[in-house]
Amino acid sequence: MARVHVVISTDLPRSADEVFAALIDWPGHADWVPLTRVRIESGDGGVGTVFVATTGIGPASLPDRMRVDALDAQQRSVQVTKIGPILTGTVDITVQATADQACTVTWIEDITVPVLPALMTRPVAAATKRGFESSLNRLARHLAARQRVVS
């Protein structure tokens, strides 16, 4: 069993409110997380919402079932629990304004992968970190492109 701990802190050239709104738009993750689709099982996106983010193609897909346990829009923080059956653990995301049109996203994941041997913890953590950093940068580009279309 592998226990993976990943901490990402990324500066984005977008407003904190805009980034946080995109981060808690669970189905919207499909717009900026590669090969991912999200299905809401229950709830309205807020506390208590259960959703499944499936990443991959066909039989090489990994469903990640999660529940929103806390969401504070004013503090721009959200806590999610991965409720399995494949992945379990927690996700804590905060968005801190650093300027009018800039923010820092801190994303912390503590996950357990029962089917993965412990010796794979480091490579999986490194790949997961790179994937999240890349996805957050894609989010910033997505938001910038969306703003250009609206303007």
C-alpha cells in the first residue's frame, strides 16, 4: 500500500475569487484537467456533494470518488475526502490573493492507494505533483482565454 503526500503551491496571474470559483466548479475541471470528466452523484457542489472525477481513457481510466466536507468561499478554502474504493484520503485547497489579479493556490493531497506497492510512493508523488502543477497552469490559461472571449 502506498501513502502519497503531495503539496503544491502555485502562483497564478488571475484573481483569487476567479480561481477559487473555477476550482469548486467540479464538472468544470474537465475543461482544464487533461483526460478528466466529472460526474456529480449528489449535491449542488457545496458541502456534502459527492462526485466522481474519472481520469484516463477507456479501461485505462481511474475513477476518484470524493465528497466535499468543508467549503468556505470567503476564506477561499475547500476540503474534500476521497472516499474510494480505489483512492482514499484528503484534499485541502486554499487560494490566497497576492494582488488584484494574482493569487497563490496551495493544494495538499494525502492519499492512500491500496493496490500500489509502497516502493512506488515517491515516483507516484512526483508524477502527481507535476500533473497538478500542469493542470493549475492550464486552469490559468483557460480562464485567460475565457476572459478574452467574453471581452
